[in-house]
Amino acid sequence: MPSSPPRIHPGSNEPSTPFKAADPITLRRYLTEFRPEIPDIASSARRSPNTRSGQRYGHTDIASPTEPWPEFSLDACLARYGGLLRSTTVSVALPDVSPQKGIAKKALASEKSVTDYVTRALSVHLNRALEATAGCELCDRPGDDVGVPADRVALLFPSSEIRLVADIKVSWKWCSAWAAARLKSGRDVEFRQALSQVHCYMNAAGTRWGYILTDREFVAIQRDGRRWGDIKVAAAVAWETDSDWTVPLAAWFLHKLAAEDDGWTAPTLLARPLAAAGGEPDFGAEFAGKVVRQSRKRSQRSAATGGGVQKEQKKRMQIPAGARRSKRLEAIRLAIEMLDDSDTAV
């Protein structure tokens, strides 16, 4: 008997998306045959540091190299839920995503355009798959709906309990391949910075699982909650792949794990250790691209006011001159390194 059309969860304020009825197909086919074409990256897309948040999180929270999570895989998904994927049917046509490549007006140029695209490409499809899954009351929603800073959350209805958190990044600012970057290089710092941000959100929500989604890949993350920053990072799942291990299937697998009543939670650590907050300095992130400009502005203000920058000088005097010079040199080195990197996307 064909499955019923997707229903809207109680309390949802997101309008329903029109759907087309179709002959029933298995849930596995529904999740593996949807392969949207990924847009090009516009030449105007500019790399800049990922989000910073003072003392809440930072790249030093995450050890390098990160611990792998090999258990998150196609084989593991099929071993656990293969029967469910084969027996569950969906009677909604696959979403229709128009051609994207080689069309200048559809090229991705900003975080907003990436967020709009990947949400449109994945969220509707994922939610329909979750709706069709027996006993799965999760729904992918914007974090703003429940007042949290994460870009996406998986909510358990009707309680609106957060079971999963995620952040959306652009591929020219974050890439899973940067895990192999030289320690403390610009790419290493940015790779671990984004992971620390998602880890902070996971810790605050008390969840075991989260993920990073870009316009090129999906990366699942597991947190044990034993120590701050103690995470495992799964191998990336590419949007464009010939394998059955697609982004929609990987996302569904992670959400299905989070929907189980046992195992989805991990201890919430009450405070970030001072050692993490005061570890290796984030020179490149905080100062890259700003050092020369700030120095020039200080000189101009000093010349114009003849000493009207005393407050700023007092603040700077709290840092030894040698440390200030080292900080500027390190910042310039990392800025140049980031500008010289050419392989910015997967």
C-alpha cells in the first residue's frame, strides 16, 4: 500500500512544499537516486576566516590530527537499517533541481547563496524521507526556530527536543581535505575552527552527533563528552558521487541514529577549559588581512591627533613589544599563505 504524503509536524511554522505524487519507490532508492547538480563557485567568492566567538570556542579545542569515525559509513548504515530502507516506500517524486553548472547567474558567491542552495537541495528531501520512516519523529529545522545559533537542528516532535545540530559552511572557507594541512597553518586553523564551533553547539545541546554541510560535502561528527573537544570526524560524503553513499542517505542515517531514544545524548561540559582558551594563539584567524591596514590607520590617527590614541596605546602596552611583533609577523605569514592557496574547494 502506497505511503501517505508527507505531513507537517505540529507547531511547524515552515510552509509545506508542493510535492508531486509518484509510483512508490523504496526509501533507499529515494535517498540514493537524488543527485542534484552542484553550482559552480563564482570568481567573486572571497575567502575569509570562519566564525570566531571569543572564549566560547576556538581551533585549539580540537586536537590535530582529528580522530576518525570509520563506523559512520554506507556499510554501517545498511547493516543497521538496510531492512528498513528496503521495506519503506515513498510515493513522492524526487525533488526537481534545475541544471546548475556553467550558468553564471546560479554560481555561488556568498555564505547566503550556499545556505539557500544546500537547504533547498537537502532539507525538503530529508524531511520527506524522515516522514516516511516509521517511528521517526525528527524534523530538520533552522536553528533560529528554537533560538540556537546552529544553522540547522533536528527537532523531536512534539517536544521540540534538539537531537542533532549542524552548521553550513562554504567550500572555499572549509574543506575536509584540510585535515591533512600542516599543523598551525591557515588551513589547519580554519579546519579545526569550524569543528570547534559545531562541537560547542553540540555540547550546549547535549547531543552526541552533529555535522558540517558545505556546497561540496557532508561531514558527520560524533562527540563523547568525556573531555572538551573530544570528537570523531567521519569521512566526507561528496554531493557529486557515483556511489550509493550520497549526502541524502548519510544525512538520513545520522538523523535516524539521533531519533533513537538511546545513545543520542552525551554529557554537557559546563565550561570550556582555560587551557583550551589560552592554548596556541589564533594569530592567522584574528589578524589575517587586517594587520597592515590597522597599522596604517593607527599611524594616520596618531599623526592627526598628536597623542589622541592614548587609550589604544595603553591597551597595547599590556602586551610586550616582542609579542606584538611576533603576532604581526605570524599574522602576515598566515594571511599570505591563505591567499596563496589555490585548491580551495574539494
